[in-house]
Amino acid sequence: MIDLAILGLLKERSMHGYQLKKNLSETLGPLFAVSYGALYPALKRLKAAGAVEEVFPKTEVRRRKNVYRLTPKGQEMFDRLVESTGERTGTDDDGFRVRLAFFRHLAPETRLGLLERRKAALTERLGELKSRLSSYRERVDAYTLSLMRHGMDSTERDIDWVDGMIAEERRASRRKKRVRNQEGALS
């Protein structure tokens, strides 16, 4: 996922390592904290793959910082990664968050498909949590039960949130169709 996150940020603008690390935390939140020990090997790997290249700004007088930018090959890699709907896309929380951060680059039908897969995965997770809760109820202490209920509540809130995003995506799609139809009628 770090490759997708780096490529997505570099799609916005060129950055040096410190800026990338900072923006990764700001864009993806504290749960996706990236160490320099993970960031620089990923940049090296992406550079070796031809997805990013180093540029050296002429404006810096002091110590030169390596600034990275996306290459056309990196753009292709980004498109492939962000649109991928692999088996874990719906169940992988971090993978979903990273893709969500770059949803604006996806076609509406791709966004809708990813959201529906996420809802299905969350619904399955909720079913498993409910099943465990009912079977463990008498064998675990009150704290464990409370933690299990919290997991269910969080999953239910996530389902509601994704449902809202799906509904908004569908409304936006209908609005676009109406505008296109009106423009076609005027021509």
C-alpha cells in the first residue's frame, strides 16, 4: 500500500522525502504512519521500476534535497494500483483507506464498485462478530464482551458511512446523466 500512497501523493506534486512522510500522515491519518525506514526503500524500489525519478531543484542554496516526481510509467502504475479490485480490497482496512484518499482519480463506476465491495466485506465482518459474541457470551468476562460489542458498533458505523458514500455516488451519477441529457436536448 505504501507504493500506491507515494504514487498518489506524487501525482499531486513533486516532493522530497520529508514532505512525503508528512503528507502521508496528514492525508491518510495517524494510523498510516510511515517511518523513513519504510519510505526510502519504497522510493528506491519505485525509482528502480521507473515509476519515480529524482529531480534537483536549482532554487536550493543549502544542502540539496532529492525531490521525487511521478513518471509516465508511475502514472500507469498508480492507475493500475488504485483501480485494482483484488481479493483483499474490500477486507483490507488500510488498502481501502489509501484508495479512498485517491478516489477522485477513479471513474464513478469504479468508485461505486469499490464501495460496494467494502460494504459487503464489512457486512460479513459484522456477521462474524455477532456470531462470536453469541457463542462466547457465557465464557468471557464483561471486558471482553464490551470490547466485542465495541467492534460490532464500530463496524455498524462503518457500514452506515459506506452506505452514505454509495448513496452520494449514485446521486452524483444521476445528476451527471440529467445534465448530459439537458445539454443534448439543447443542441
